[in-house]
Amino acid sequence: MPSAIAPPPIPPKAGIEIAIDRGGTFTDCIATNIPGRDDIVVKLLSVDPSNYEDAPTRSADSCALVVSKGHEDLLRICDQTRPKLLDLNIRRAAPLFSEVLEIDERVTPEEYTEDPSPKSVSELDALVDDVQVVKGVGGELIRILTALSELYDKGVRSLAVILLHSYTFPDHELEIGKIAKEIGFVQVSLSSQLLPMIKAKYIDGFRSGFVGKLEDSARGAKGEFMQSDGGLVWWQRFNGLRAILSGPAGGVVGFGRTCYDEDDQVPCIGFDMGAGVTIQSPQLDITTVAAGGGSILTYRNGLFNAGPQSAVRSAPGPACYRKGGPLTVTDANLVLGRLSAEHFPKIFGPNENEPLDFAASRKAFEELAETINADLEKAGGKLLSVEEVCLGFLNVANESMCGPIRQITESKGYNTGDHNLASFGGAGGQHACAIADRLNIKRVLVHKHASILSAYGMALADPVQEAHEPCSCEYYSSVDEVQMRLASLQDHVARELRNEGFSSEQISYECYINLRYSGSDTMIMILQPEDGDYTAAFVKEHQREFSFTLPNRKVLVENLRVRGRANASIQTAKKRTISCEMNSLTKSLVTRDDKKSLCVYFEGGWTNAPMFLLKDSTPGDLISGPAMIYDDTQMIVVQPGATAQILQSHIEPVAEDPIQLSIMSNRFMGIAEQMGLTLQKTSVSVHIKERLDFSCALFGPDGGMEHAVRYQHNLHSKNLRPGDVLVSNTPLAVLTRLYEEGAQITSMFLVRDGVFHEDAIVKVLIDETGSHPGCSGTRSLSHNLNDLKAQIAANTKGATLVQSLIEECGIKMVYFYMNAIKKNASTAVKAFLKKTYAEFNGQPLQAIDHMDDGTGLEGLHCFNAPSAISKSATMYVIRCLINKDIPLNEGCLLPITFNIPTGTILNPSGAAAVCAGNPITSQRVTDVLIKAFQACAASQGDCNVFSFGFGGKDLETGKDVNGFGFGETICGGSGAGPGWHGTSGVHIHMTNTRITDPELLEKRYPVILNRFVMRPGSEGIGQFNGGTGIIREYEFRRPLSASIVSERRVYQPFGMAGGGPGMSGKNSLVEKIPGGGERWVNIGGRKDFKVQTGDRVVIETPGGGGWGEARTGSEKVSVLRTEPEPQERSFVTSFRMRQEQSN
């Protein structure tokens, strides 16, 4: 609908235009369109409270969150993953809301996408009046009014409303929004109108602070904010959600408008040398990396590290900023002469008038070099000079920045070498040539305003308006309806821009359709192609990005989007292209002036690099490296072997060991990450695409991974051909087939000579498994096949990138550093074990823990864990306790000898079932090791595997029935440790998969998620409390088979150092009794069972143990255990009693 707020008339274009970009370190300002003079550029520290009032901080107005009942902790638990896999002290960002209000309303889709017999349109229409389809707020409105009034009285003025499925049924949110506005809430954001991101509400607090000051100080001028999509919007229509990447977006507009050449059409990669929240908002394709000028430089375990920690913006900033900061990339550039304190803005010190402090940087690097050389001397290595240390850190930082560039190009099917590199940001010019060289890019473009290009890009950007709406239909059968809805959105956008004073002739439109294949959640936003055939464009884009298409699948429409752009003037003069300018200029090599030179350190040592002031250069000048080009705001390094050409608005440089260990480690890790990204994008199943239940790895020439990859290597190494793909799902080389566990594949060729052996894999998944008495083949063959193809695509991506690395570095170097990285990990573990031995005075470390049914011989269950699982758990625990960045590889285990008796649950025979060994038994192995090292209290010790489905072989008829299967792992509480509380509602240790999104769960399957909340009182109490478990309650809408596989239902997660244990978990089935009422049944920890329509399953996960004795006066301890625990009447109960009596 048209906005109720009308912007003021647009002032004449002749006025001065001021663009401001507030970055983490500097705030850049540029004034353009000044009669009779050049642009004015000003650079200030963003944070300098001793000299001027700071910008808004985390003191934004209090925000309240309004959610559907049963989901009050949804944004605290989020996707249940922990941000850092190898941190025992799990730290999440604090939620940005201060109050939560639950609303007793519920909406859920009637149809579910995995239904093998979907309802017809007429059947769905008949359900419209069914009161069970939508539960309205009705009489709840009075309670809502009262509750919102109470929040208002507490001083809350900002409200975020997020109700389940409001994207398709916004009525309830609109009613709540209306009430809130009537009460007086200043800022009310509805997820159905914005997007479901609470982050927007916090940034809106920033926005209100800025807008208030702008309105007071800029009366009569039109103010606009940059958005993450690269468009400007009038400040009164601006919202925080779309500002998260507004600074980089300004830079993208800047380099797009100034560096892209329409004649040669070579694509540009923008490189901003500066700079975890998931953003669901229109935005430019921007990838951030934690490596920039402020990245902290550290040396740990023989590795050079650049980032990811930053020097806390500009306060204190780098060591050279005169505020006692740590060593950073900026300091390394200063010591090596790539920054000149003389030519850098003198805005430092207590009075903001001092230059960079070279002496402070040099002294800190000298101290760090002493530490590094002490390690090198012990290892018999070559000692490094201070300059070599600095250069090493810069090489590592450059490689860190190359990774994201490769990710946004190579992972999408583009070759980096086919691009130009457009450098911007304050430090970009110091690294551009080196980064281009690593990426095989031959041309770097540096605009004259490159150091403030984000601000300059804002001055070049156009006002935009956007409209979008959900749409669910098959494209070919609904083309006319789609076009009609796009036209309606276009009319809406046009009205908004005309209200701002733009004429129809100034407005242009971009129409987008978000498309996906049926059965896949991989959506691609397609801009309207010239021929209007969206599906052809979608298929082409899918093939380019993922290397395959699904020709027999329908193409579905997910949502529609129209973007209107208002050009500042009807006619815009065509700018002269870069290639045209280069061809027309008279080129002349500029002679060196030794009087104006700077001593700079490169790979070959110190050299005198002539300095050239940019404003004194003439278009056509050629400057050969090494050289330095500078102006008031930037320093550009022209490396030896490169030549810079001065254009009217650009400079064009043409690019030509613990340190190398760090670089190669980053390269190997980057390849594995790109494989994972490809797999996530191309997969179909919820397990891989949404829950990220997978891993990708690289292996050396010997195979690695003793029981899995090495076996395949030894079996097939002499018979493999390029492009072959092997598939295996067994952890043991020799086994007895257990069809009750599903399909088992020791080794088979999935792809041979370029042919996908679909018939062979179908035979394994369907025929062989289903032929065993009482067993069924896969319920979702199409999902299995598509996920296998996605894994092939991921392996293909990895093989291509490894081959590129070999071509770049040589196979000997690649093999050498594979072994070197393994050796580095081994050295770090040896040092840790020696240190631990000394701390415990040589005493053996030992601990005892139990599975819920005891621990001993292999069992007639699926919790048996092959020895490789214990080794993986050991590697995890050792790496966590080292608590420093070391390569996680097989080298970690070289100093360790394992003694695991055969025939036990931790080293079973080939006849044992093992499917729960990896996700659950591994957790208990981890608990024992952590207990032995006395590192922290036990976490939930489980991952609570819950699954449901139907279909497969009908036991009565013997026929296969189409159906589906679904499963997920569920979080709990983490253990407390020395100095920290445990974290609530998080996955721990050997599991870190995502939980299924409630809306996606209900859209795909016949289930309603009634509750997903914290479990108060389940935490262990101590000086530091454990984290609480969670409660997850499912209600079923049709008869299904279900299964729960869980632990810690008998033995509680232990406390440590006097801390109390966490509460055990429990699983309940709530049966719906015909005629009314319900029956609660304790399922136990491990059970297959049936559910009927209306039945509920309530899973309450364990809490983490506490650390240290609780302080005197703690009343909570006495109340925690008052809840009666259901007693299991089984072998487990008697076994536990015997264990306790014998202690």
C-alpha cells in the first residue's frame, strides 16, 4: 500500500551533495557538485569519545519480541548450533530484545509438500471454513491489549512481531500492529511486512538516533539512506534491516559505476580492505571476511594468524594509533614502508593531531620476532628478521582475503582470472597487487576516490523502491497470473516513486522471480530476461552454478519482486569507458625522482620506491614498480614487476616458512569449505540443506582416515580413473550385513567413466535392503538420488580446486605441505600432553561414566561405536583443550596410542549394529575424556535423535508404499566450566547440526510444533551453573511410525569441582483418548512406536552439569529436583540400581 508519509519536494539538483559512510575505523565524507571547485574529502575516526560525541551504541531503545505461543525462546535457541565448533566455553551473542510476549494464536499449512498423495484444489477449497486450519486471536485481543500496555509502561517503545507462517497469513500480525500503534509504540515491525529478523529492530534504534540529529541539523535538505541492495531511500522510509550491509553496498555501487567497462565487458570483483548474523533482505552479493587493516596478528603453535579478531574498531585500534592497541595488518604495512606516517592523516593522539606511531609498531614486532625465533631455533629452522615476520603476516592476511573472493566466484562457476579487481577501502591499495597476483588477475583498477568509495558510491546511487510478495505455483501453468501480479507490484513501486516527485520517464524497473525445482529448496532469483523466458534463464543459471539440471522436475515460483529505480535526470551523458580512454591516451614512462622516495620492503628485501602524488600525475603516465602512489587518503603499492597507468579517474596496476604453512592450511580449508557450500546448495533433503548434517574433507595421497578412506584407497588406488566416484557408508572394512540398519555399502563405483550408475545404487537402496524379512527399502528414493548427485557435484568442485592448486604450486609442494600440516598438528599435541603431564605431576588421568544400559561388551542394539569414533572424539577433546588454532587432521593422533579391547561397545565386531554409535556413543566418549582432564562439567551428553515417517514395505501385502522419512537431532544444555556458565539450548561436542525451522517443518510434514522452549530447572547448580535443556513438542496430523534414540535418561550429566549434576532427559508420548482426555506415557530413551492423529511427543533434553560448589544461600538447589521423574521398569532400571549399590 502507498506510504502514509509523503517526502518533501526534491531540492534542486544544483545544490551541494554530501555523502557519508561510517565504517568501523574511519568515517568518510565527500562533498560533490560544489560550484567552482573540486570535491571535498574528509576522513575522521569513527570512534573517538575524547574528542567528539560518539555515535549510537548498544544503548538503543528496549525492544520487545511478540511470538506465537510455545516459541518464546525461538530466537534464543535459534538454529541450536554453537558458533565455534571447538570452544568448550560456548559464547553466543546476547539477544537484542529485552522482553518476550507470547500470543495464543496458531496458523499451520493444511497441505504438506512431502505428502505422496497430495490433495486436489477442490479438496483444499473445502477446508477453507475448517476452524482447525486457522486458530484466530479472537478473545485473545483483550489480553494482548493488556500485555502490550504493561510493556509500554515499562518503557519499551520498540516492538518486533514474529508469528509463525505470517508470510502467508499476515492477519494476526496486522491486528497486533494496529493495537500497538494505538497504545503508542514508536517502532512496530511486523515480520510479514518486513522480514523475520529481530536484528532490524536493534538497528532501527540506531536509525532513530541518526534521523533525529539529521532532522535537527539539516532542515530543508532531503536526506537519504543507503540500503544493502545499493539503492537510496528517503530517511523516513528507511528501516534497519536493510542497512546491515549498506556501507559495502555503497562501495559496490561505486566500483560498479566507476570501474566496469561497458566496451570490454570484463566483470569486476570489488575488494574492500576493511571489515554472523544471517540476513534475510534484498542485498547485493557481498561476502565479508574477518581480515582487514585492523585484523590482529598473532603467533600460536608455529602458525601465523591474521584475524579473525579485530582491534576493536578505531578504539584502541592498531598499535600505531597511539592508544595501546595490539599488532595488526596496518602495523605490518607501516613497518615495511607500505604506509607513510608522513602522508597519512594526522588524526591520532590525545589532541587528534599526531601521525602514526612507527616506533610502537616496530617495537612490538621486534618482541614478537624474538618469540618466533625462539621456536625456530629449537626446531633448527632459519631465523626470521623483523621484516620477514611482517611480510609473512601480510602474506597470510592476503591469502585469508583471497578465500572469500574465490568463494563468490569459483563456487558459482566463474574463473577469477577472467575478472578485473576493483580495489577500494582505506588499505585496499596496499594489498591489491598482491591479491591480484594470487588470484591470477591481470588488471587492478583503483579509482581516485578508492579509499572513500563507499561514500562516493552513495553519491552516485539512485533512489529505489521495492515491492515483493510470496507466490506458490508452477511457472508454466501460471504464466499469466505471475505476469499480472508482477504488473501490480510495478504499479505499487511507481506510485511510491512518483510520490517522491519523480516523473514516469525517470523510473525504470527490474522484475525478479525466485524459482526452484520441485522437491528442492535451492532457489535462484532470476532477473527478467530479454526474451521473457524465466525458466530457460533459471535452467541455464542452475547448470552454470551447480553443473547439473533436473529436466523432469517442475519449475516452481517461490516469490515475486519488483525494484523501481529513479534516475536523477532523464538524460545522462554516456561516460567514457576505461578501455576507450586507455586506447586514446598518449602513454609516457615517468622518470624516477630519488629525492621523493620511500624505503619499502618486498620479497627481495629493502628497496627505494619512488613516490608519486596522484594529483600531480597526468593521464597517460606509466609508473613502473616498485613505486608508491599517494594522496591525502590512500597509499597505493605498485609491486616490483607491475606497471601503473594513470587514467582520468583511475590508476591501473597490472599485476604480475611457517608463513607458507599458514597459507597452505588456509588454501586446503578453503577448498573443503567450497565443497560444503556446493553440497548445501545442490542437495534436496532437509538433513543436508537445512540442518547441514554433513562434512567435507580433503585427504592426502595415502588416504587418511584409517577405517574409511584409507580402505577405499588401498582397494582401488591402482584402478581409479579421472572422474570416478566411490560410495561407501560403512565404518568397517569387514562386516556382516545387517539389513535392519538399512542399506550397507562397503565400496562401489557410483560414477565410472563419466556414467552415473543409477540402476546399481537403486538396487542397493530398494531391492537388496527391501528383500530382507521385515525390512523396507528407502522411503524417499528421489531425495537419496538427488543428494548423491549433490555430493558428486561437491567432490567435482573439490577435485577442480585441488587441480588448480597443483597447477599453481606444483604437486610436490602440495604433498609436502599436506605432510607438514599433519606434522604441525602432531607437534602441538605433543606440547599439550607434556604440559598436562607436568600439571598433574605425572599422575594417570582416569574417569568412569556409563551408557544408560551400562558399558561393556558390544550389545544387541545400534549404539556400538567402531574404534574410529573413539579416535575422532579424542581428537576433538585434545583440540578443544589446546584451545588454539591448529590444523585439525590425522596428525593430532600420531602421539597417542589407543588400547580398546575388541568385542566391546567401543570396538565391536563386524556383526554389530552401529548407526547410533557416531551421533550418541561418541558423546559419552567425549564426556569421559573431559572428565579425566577435569576440564569442565558434562554437557547433555546426547543429541536426542527423533524421527518419524511412513511408507516402505507393507508388512501385510508386501507391496511398497510411497511415503517419507524425517529425522533431526535436538539440542540441550552445555556444561559449566572454570569461570563460565553453561549455555542453554545448544548442540554440544560431536554434534552441531541445525534444528529444522518450525515453518519449514510444518510446511513439509504432517506435524505441528507446539513448543520449542527452554527447560527451566534442568541445569546443574554450582558456582557456575550448567545450561538448561529444552522442550520440543510435536503434534501429529496423521498416523505415523516414530522413533527416539537418546541417552542420559538414566545417568545425569555430572557436575565438576563440587557442582551439581544436570537433570536427566525424558521422552513422553501423550496419547489422545477418543471422546476427550489424554494419556501420558513414558517412552524411555530408545523406542520405536506408533502415533495416531492428535497424539503428541514431548522431548525434554538433559541440562548441563554445574562447576564449583554453589554459594551459600542458593535456594534454587532445593527446588530443582522436586519434579517427579518417571521410573523406567526395565532391565535398565535394575542395572542402574545394582551399579549404585556397588559404589
